[in-house]
Amino acid sequence: MISSIFFYVPRNFRLLEELERGEKGIGDGTVSYGMDDGDDIYMRSWTGTIIGPHNTVHEGRIYQLKLFCDKDYPEKPPSVRFHSRVNMTCVNHETGVVEPKKFGLLANWQREYTMEDILTQLKKEMAAPHNRKLVQPPEDKPPPSRRSVVIRSVWSDNLESEFELIRSIIDGFPIISMDTEFPGVVVKPVGADGAGYPRPGDSMAHYMSLKANVDLLKLIQIGLTLSDGSGNLPDLGTHNQYIWEFNFKDFDVANDAHAHDSVELLRRQGIDFEKNRQFGIDSRRFAELMMSSGLVLNDDVTWVTFHCTYDFGYLVKCLTGQLLPNQLTDFLSLVRMFFGDKVYDVKHLMRFCAGLYGGLDRASNALGVERVIGKSHQAGSDSLLTLDAWMEVKKRYFGKVESFEKYANVLYGLEVDSKECESNSAMPECQNLLVSLDEIVLCTLERLEEEFRGEWLQNLALEVDHFPRSHDRLIVALQMWFLLF
């Protein structure tokens, strides 16, 4: 009796085989593919290329596609989306997604099919009678030139002149991309079991963690990139293009609370804390000039950000000169008042983009967007990268302007409507906040000792140690901190 034997090839082995095949080249070279990120151990995101077949309207065109192989590949097919604009009966005209119900290979997927099979079949579809003569959209415009970008570093001595410059050009460059740098996070959420987790499970808990940090810490840098609707940057009548980086004096690395690892990372990336302290901008003066700059309180501008809750938290604190409000709804109302109703968070938009995930650098790499100038964690450089990522996401994943605008005014992590905010407006118990007390208390005691050197200080320090529960230690430590101001 003869029986058939089947060998099950694990997912990653299968994808490694496909990767090797793609690297060697396929047939006549009119179809190719490769992995987007060599560091992605799950091998999820891939880019394919199809050169349009002869004797069709596609001849001479080069089409790029994105393929996303989820954890259940190859049992289930990858998601496939055209990056390039194309008119085919199986492709959604707005999103570029290849619709499985209209594309037989995906509709009748079998485990032995490959990404090569998908691309080859799509090329055949282009030559099919129902596709070969379809009128095609104009080929994609090239991205805006990023020739000779210069970061305009702003300090206390040129703050007013730079704001005058911004005020004079804002009407022509009403898209504002923003990033901030700050000294990390020292107040962190903690679960009911006492274990920390990176992001609170609900918006109100996230906001209270954000408020605790922003109220306590100080701003270091703000980066601003201004552009027109096509992504062009101001050239100010020169051969260069310009973006802005504002450096603040408020943060004192020797005495102010901070997360040590975050500050050391910023130092490695080139931020000179001593120079900021000596020549930097007073945030109060910055707020005064920003109010009349046209950047805020202006219905004609659009703000572009990436994972922006902390960015707007620090800006709202700076512009109001006060601690953040207790209620999430009040905070969101201030964001809307200052920055308008055209605020886009790329991190939120990524939820609707198949295969796009991670932080700014990872997402930009997946999008094929390069950092033009500077380094990560430099506010000016990050603001420009955020703009370019937003432009690419908008072009690839979203169609008509009216459909894109419905994604505005949602900050990643604070995705609630006003009714939900009001129903959850009660302050969470302090036990839900865990502070890096060692750094805060030590820093506070050192400053108090320099000021007072009294015996009561030793007693106060002992009182802090006598509180075993973290929320009681937090209250005492913050009371000590506020004595300094």
C-alpha cells in the first residue's frame, strides 16, 4: 500500500525560501519582490514591483505594491496593496487594495501559493481584455525635493526675529509639523497586580499619567517644519530650504527631575544641556510670541504630529502658563482652541494602514521615507520626518480629501469622545501611578539641603521612607518638590 507523505514547512522557513528566490531574481525581471526590513524577525512587510506588460496601457509603467504576511501566512494569503496608482477591476480605486473577492488567486488561496504567484498573476490581469485598455490615472508625482535643508536653531538672542520670519510666511506654508523633546517619563502607570505596562488601558488613565509627567517635567526642544500643500518647504529666497528648532533654557539637568536614560539618549544625539541652560529660550517668552505668530489660534493651518499627546501636553502647559487641567475633556478643548480642527496624528492614522506599525523611524522605513537631515530625537529633524511620513501615508492609504479629514483631531491614546471623557472624569486613585521616586526624592532633598540645611529636612526624609505604599510616597515627594517653586 502506497501512501502520500506531506511535509509541513514552518512559516519563517517558507518566507526565507521566498526571500532567497526573490533575491536571485525571477524570470525576465518584470516581476520582483523583497523584504522591507531586514531586522523584522517576523518577516511581515514586503515590497513587490511589476513592470507593465507590452501592448497594453500599462506598458512602460513601473508599479510598486505592498504585501503584508501576517502570522497566519501561508495558511491565509497576504494583504496586497498597490503603492502606485493603477486602474484595474480587482483593485480598490481609493485605497489601492487588491480585493480578494475580485482576484481569483486570493479568493481561492492555497498554502503552496507564493508572493511570486500573486505578482505574476497580477501582471497577467493587466494584460487581460477587461484591464488592458482601461484608462490609467496620471503617474504619481515625484515627492517634493529636499535639497539643501537647513535647520534654523533658535535661541534667546534670535527668538523674536525668527518668529517675525515665521509670521511673514505662515499664510503660504500653512501645514505645521511638530515634534518635542522632553526629559523622559518618571510617572508611569501600574496595573492592578502591581506590574507596570507601557500604555494605560483607557484614555483617562493615559491622560492622568501624561498630566503627572508634563506638570512635573520641563520642555527641552520644539521642532517645527512648515510646508505648503505639496510638501514644499520655505526657501526664504535662497537656494536652501528651512525648518526650525527651538532650544529651551527651563530644564536644568543637574537639579530638575528627569529619566536618566532618556536624558543620556538626548545627550548622545547631540543635545547640549549646558548650552541650552546658558543660551536657551525662556518658555514664557516663547509662549507670548507664539500667540501672535499665526501658528496657533488660526483656522487656516493644519498640524501634523506623531504620537503627539505629550507634544501637545507640553505646548498647552507652555501656552497657558499653568498645569494641565484635571479633566481630559478640558485638555482636548484647549488643544482644539489653540491648534484648530485639522490636527493629524500619524500614529493614529497607522491603525488604518495594513502592515504599518511601530515608532516614527520604523514606520518611515516601511514607507520608504528617508531622514533628510539630523538624527532621531532631535526635534527639528523629527518634525521634518513626521511631515514626510504623513505625506506618504496620505498618498498611499487614503483617497479623497473628504474621506481623509474624518481622521483628524484624534490623538493616539486619547481616542474618546467628550461624553465618554465626562463619564470617566473622576480622578483615578493615586495607586495607579508609580513614580521613579529615587531620582525625584534624591534630587529634591539635595536642593532642599542646599537651601535650608535644617534638622527638619532629615525628619522629612525619614517620613518619606516610612510610607510603604507608592501613592503615599508619591504625595509626600511631590509636596517636597513643590516647596522648591
